[in-house]
Amino acid sequence: MAHGISELQLSLIVIGVLSVAAVWGYNLWQERKHRQLAQKVFRGEQRDVLMQAAPAEESTAAVPVSPFAVPAASPILHERIEPRFTPLVDDAVVDVVDVADVASVPAGTAEETAAAAAAPDDNETTANAPTASQSGLMDGNIDEDSVADQPPEEVTAEDSDLSEELADPLIDCVVHLDAAELIAAPLFWAAQRQILNRLVNRVVWSGFEENSGCWQRLHANDASSYRHLVAALQLADRNGPAAADDLALYCDGVRQLAVHYHAQVLVPVVADVLTRARTLDDFCASVDWRLSLNLVHAEGQALAVDEIRRLADIAGLRPCDKTQKMDGLLHGLNAQGMTAFTLGLLDGQGFDAASTMASSSTAGAVLTIDVPRVSDGPAAFDRMTQVAELINHRLGTVLVDDQRRALSVETLAMIRAKIAEFQQKMIAQQIPPGSRRALRLYA
């Protein structure tokens, strides 16, 4: 059964046609409105100098001197005219002039424009001219007041030297951390103690203080902030090389700290560091020699402690206070105030007051030299043998080794030569005997 168009459908069709017509009419009105606005803004005909021929009166005008010269106008209209490069003559510095500016220069001002283009700009001349301080440096006449007013150059972490006391690249495993933001020292100190755990007393942290431009050692009460931090772990000492698990904990811990503080870090391979540690320890062990010369009575009699002390005082030996605790030894000091050798008692008692009150006699005395920790081993050995000769002469003692065999003059000379040989090996390995580096390795 056919049905006709209902009133509702007819109404919807009419509404749709009217809506389309309204939108179309609105667009026409907007287009006409914008066209009128554009005609008001861009009045007059604008000539494209690259697509049209120049007027006759402009073609005869003088062209300004420029590295970009425009050729004569082409008789064919609407043909693009490309700029042509003209090499500079005699390396003269000429300002670059835009092509459109050249083509639009009136004939009467062409020569003036050329002169203006060739003339140096006052502002440019002023900008390129050397300052007063620079002129003084070139002429050799430096104004001290002007130099003093200049701010000091900023010292960066790369420019500032990190002392061997804080991080020694020869005997330490050194790792640098570089962060973009400042790291608060108190928070960092707590974090590294938690991560490094058992190594906290062996790892030395240093930070670059940007205000002073110097590296300084971090400590528990440090309130500064740093962008550049350095960790150092000693690879060997008299207890042996650093253990593999300690090196693994150290490298992994430093890596964790770098990740936590978004710092750049280059952590070495644990196996390579372990090889370094063992090689260093092998060499240090090969020259580690603590030599002792025993003084006993020729007939086996006991020696008076007070007499030994009195003779030692004549020889210039003094007790030495180490960390506010007497070690019971008498020390022969060198010119730098460092211990060259020591004098003790064979039975283990010391020269301190408590020991001498307990016993006034001893079986003998012992002179000891720690070869790696003495700057001039042969000289220290000579002085030590002189003290032995003094005691031998006054108390009737003789020099013997640990097996109580007498030491001849020839044997003492061989010992002296061996000391010199060991110290020369240390110097060749950049570990001077008695230096800070040697004192750390042979602590």
C-alpha cells in the first residue's frame, strides 16, 4: 500500500533546505567582508621586482656596490631574475644588501646608497673595536685598576686538581659522580652509609665546593651541597689486596647512588679493579721489609732500662705520642719530624713510666727500621747503627739477628745496600718511600 509524504517529513525536508541555504549565504557574506578588508589594507598595485621588468629610468641608474649584483632587466615579462654573486675585490668587507632593496632604489639616490653601503656602520665599528682592557693588553700597558675590577674566572671541577690525599689514582679505585642538580651532603652521607654498609670507613668521599673552587673531604657534619663527587677505595695495604666482594659492593653501591641522584658515572669493571689490586699488593709485598737489630749483652747479663734510656736520650731519641697514647718506644726522628727508626726492649716492655716501674732491667734492646716508611733508608740505617755502637760501647752489648748470631760489618753493609735497592724499586713504581702514598700502603 503506497503512503504519501506526511506533514512531519515535509517539515523536516523544508528545514534542511533552509539550513543549507542559510549556511551558504553566511559563507558568501563572510567572503565578501574579508575581500573588502583586504582591499583596504593593500591599496595600490605592488610590483614584484623579480617577476617584472624594471622601468626605463631605473635601468639606467647606477647600481650600488654589493657582493650581490642584479643583472639588467630581461625583456621577457614575468621571468624570474636570480641574484648573481660578485666576488669581493681585495678582500674588502662589504655589507650584504638585499636584492629587493637594490631594485627599489630611486635613480637620484643610487650613488648615495652605494656610498652608505660601502661606509662602515658606527655601531658595528664600536661593537668590533677592542675594549680598553683589550687595547691595554695589546699595547703592553695594563691598567691595574681595570684588571682588578674584572670578576675572577670561575674555577670548574675539571680545572681544580684533586689531591692524592683525597683520591690517589695509583692506589685507589676512583669513581666520579657528576649531577645536574646540587646534592645535599647530609642526605648523601646518610645514603652512602646505608648502601656501602661495611665499607663506609674505607671509602673516602670528596666534593667540589663551587664557591671556593676547591675539593674537600665529606664528613658526617658536612652541610654543603655538591654537583661533583668523587669516591676512592684503597686497593691494597699490609693486610693484602682489596677483596673481590668488597670491590663488587663498592662498584655496585656507587652505581646505585648515581642512579638515585640522577648523576652521570663511569664505574669500572670489578675484574679489572681486582687485577689492579693484586698487582699492587704483589709489588708492595716484594719490598716490604721491617728490619730489626737486637742488642744483647756479650755475656748474657741483663741490661738496666734506665741506662738504655739515658744513652738513647744522648743519641737524640724521644718518646712519640701517637693518637694521645704512648707506644712505649723511643723514636729517632728525621729532619721532617717523621720516625726514621725506633728503639724498644726485647722482652716487650716499653719505656713508659708504668713499664719501667714494673721492671728495671731487660734482656736486651731492639732497633727497628720500617724501610718503606722511611724517606732516606740508607741514611736512617747509618744513624741506627751509630746508636747501636754507642750502646755497645757503654753497656758491653753486641748486635745479633733473631737467631742471636752476631752481625759483622760486612753483613751490615749488605743490609744497607738491600735497603737502598728496595727503595729504588719503590721510586721506579712511583711510590717514593716515606711519601704519603707509601705511608697509606704500609700503614
